[in-house]
Amino acid sequence: MEMDKVYRVIRFLGIGLIFLSFSWAILKSSNSSEKRPSFAKAVSLYTDGKFSEALDYYEKAVAEYPDFVHAKRGRARTLMQLGKDQKALEAFNEVLMLDPNSAVSFANRAILEDRMGAYEKAIEDYDKAIKMDLKLGEGLDWFTRFLQNRKEKPQTLAERVETLRLQMKDKAVP
């Protein structure tokens, strides 16, 4: 009889905790998109590869929330995807002024500088990013590659830095 009461209390607490956890998850997932619908739409469009449309919504999000660094970072990445390199560089510089501890932003700016042929700056930014977050130097894990349908493992940031250093060294030797 005593065990029956203990079992009911444990079951009640377990069900209550599950209900609270579920409610909290729903509240947190709906909260940010309600407050920033332009940003949520921009992220969705970016994820779908609709970069021109995403840029419009990132611009709206930045106009609505001028200090919202995530919207500015999204805008910078979108500009980079659209090949608007100079504007993307300016946008990444703006993001890094607001958030100088963003390893991901340094890595993205390095990729952009690398594309633009500014290899010394790219090496500098790759190094900063990797020092700030060692996982960035390791590249994508197998699960992320699986989700993104990438069959081959891309070059890691650390490998790219070494490649650039070797190229710079080879060019320096007459």
C-alpha cells in the first residue's frame, strides 16, 4: 500500500516535469520569431537558398532592430552568397565592431577575404577564429555533412590556412 503512494507521487512528478519541459520548449521556440518576424523569415529564406529574398528580410530586420547582431551577421553572409563581396566585407566589419568575440564572424570574413584574394588578411582572420574556437579549425562533423548532403569532406579552416601559408611562401621565393 505504501509503495502504491510512492509510485503515484513519482509518476505525478515525472508527468509534471515532462509537461513543464514541453511547455518551456514551445514557449522558447515561438518567442523569438514573434518578436522578430522579419529575421525569422530571413533565416528561413536563407536556409532555402533564396538569398535575394533573404537579403530583403535581413535588411528589414536590421532596420527594425539596429543593434541586433544576428540580423547583421545574416545580412553579411547573404551578401557574401550573392557575390556582393565589398558590401559583405563592410557588413562583416560592422558585425565585428558590435561583436568582436564572434569566432564565426571572423571565420566568415576570412572566407570572404580568401575569395577576394586578400590572403594575408584571410590568414589573420582564420587564425583569430581558430584561436577563439578550436572546433572551427576541425571543420564540419559527419552529421552536419550528412544533413547538408555533402558527400566529400571539405577542407577545414586549419587546412586552408596551411595551404595559404605554403602558397604565400612559394610566391615569396624568387
